[in-house]
Amino acid sequence: MSNEKKPVIVDDMAIKLKREVPNWVITLSSVVLVLLLWEYFGRNVNPIFGSHPVAIGIAFWKMVKSGLLLKALAQSLQAFIVGYGLSVIVGIPLGLLIGRSRVLEASIGVFVTAAYAMPLVALVPLLVLWFGLGFTVKAAVVFLMAVFPIVINTWLGVRGVPKTLIEVGKSLVAPPHVVMMRIVLPATLPYIMAGTKLAVGRAVVAMVIAEFFTAISGLGSIIINAANSFDTAAMFVPVIVIMILATGLNSFVGWIERRVAPWHTEMSGRSES
């Protein structure tokens, strides 16, 4: 009798089918399943304590027809764009400098770490005293909530750059700014993109928090007014819009990452289809 092991028969068709299913199909199926379950169980809940997708869809359409939702979304996005844009403009260079400078890391790094852990929501009343109740304070809240994840991720990315790469640049007598732009920055891009993705979620939350504490406007005003009138379906509309907004912005940042750092996706070994 031969001791040779028989080859394991693998279902090639199943493997082929698994490989051919795009990611978006899996995501769409998951979303549809959750919505169906929510609709089924949500109809048995008191409308004051919960809602279901059909009721939320009706409330959404009413807000769109009246122009209330689009107006509120535009008001919220203005503060979001300014605050988040400033956090990217300030956070990336600051993280690069802290990561490359031992003095800055020792002197500023501790404050960045402490500020990231600090409950910034508690500072909103103070920011209102400084900036008033208008657009400026909302942009400031978004900036403060979003800037620290970007700084910390960029900083850690710089610290993770292999020392041999930097030594190669120095051996070629490259000036510090060339080492930063040609070696450190490309190697840090995946960390920077991870930081900007984390910052998107915090910035969206900050956008609504600022509207709760300051001038009642934007999507936050719809949530408060609907909650005060016990209109749960209407309250869910801006919440879902915010979730979709954050998801879309994360996908957009991921798209940028695939364009500016395509090697990161290839090295990870994951398919993006």
C-alpha cells in the first residue's frame, strides 16, 4: 500500500465565485439585510421610542421637498469644510515636524497627546465666550476635534520610517527638506491617510455638537426640534444623513490614498474590487 497522501480536492467553482463577488455587492447586501431587519422589528416599536426605514424615508422626502434638509446640510457643511480643511493643513506639517525633531517631540508632543485625550466638548462653552455663537465657533470646534488624530498619526508615521532610508538620503548629501519631501513624506502617507480618516468621523461629530451648544442651525437644529416634538422619524433623518456623509468622506479619503500611495494597497495584499 502506498503511503503517498491523496491531494485534497477543493471546490474550484466556490473559490472562483468567492473571488468574483465585488466588495460593493457584499456591502450592498449587508445594508439591505440590516434595513429589512430594522423595518420588520421597527414597526412593532412605539413611534415615540423608535422608527423604521419607511417612516424615515417619508420624513426625508418631506424635508427635501420643503428645502429644510438641504438648507440645514449646507449650513453644517460650511463649518465642516473650513474646520476639517484647517485641521489637515495644520495637522500634517505639525506631525511631520514633531516626528522629525527631538526637541519638538519632547516639548510639544506631550501637549498634543494630552489634548487628544481631553474632552474637548467641555471647552465648547469657553469657545462660545471667545468666538461668539456664529460660524467661527463651529469651525473652531470642528478644527479642534479633527486636528489631533491627524497630528498623532503623522507623528507616529514619521517615527516609523526606517532609519536606513533616511541614512541613504543623508549619504547622498540631500538637504533636510529634500529628505522630508522625498523620503519621509512618501513613507508616512499611509499613516497620514489613516489620520485623516479618523479625523473625518470626529469632525462630523464635532459639527453636530457645535450646533447643539451654539446657534441652533444646520442638521443639529433638525435633531433638536424633532426630539423636542417627539418626532422620532424626523430625528433619524439628519442622523442617517450624517452617517452617510461620514461614510462617503471616508471613501473619498480612501480613493485619494489609492491615488497618492498606490504601493500601500499593493503591499497589503488586499483586493479593492
